Amino acid sequence: MVPALPAESARVLTRLLGLWLVLLGLAEAGLAFARRAALRGTNTLTRPG
């Protein structure tokens, strides 16, 4: 078994970190939209007129 070169390892780690950040951003966006929808739903009940 040949050990990975440092440059290859760095490239793989960078791609994994990028993928992780993209997934984290998508999850955060989903939570933001859900929170916005929930707040909008409660605001329609208390809004006068």
C-alpha cells in the first residue's frame, strides 16, 4: 500500500472541507426559511385587519 502524497492529501481534505461547508450552508438556509415561514405564520394571526 502506497502512502498518499502530502499534496494529494491536502487536495482531498480541501474538497471534503468544501463539501462540508456547502452542506452546512444548505442546512442553515433551510432552517432560515423554516424559521421565516413559522414567524410569518404567527404574524398573520396577530396582525390587525
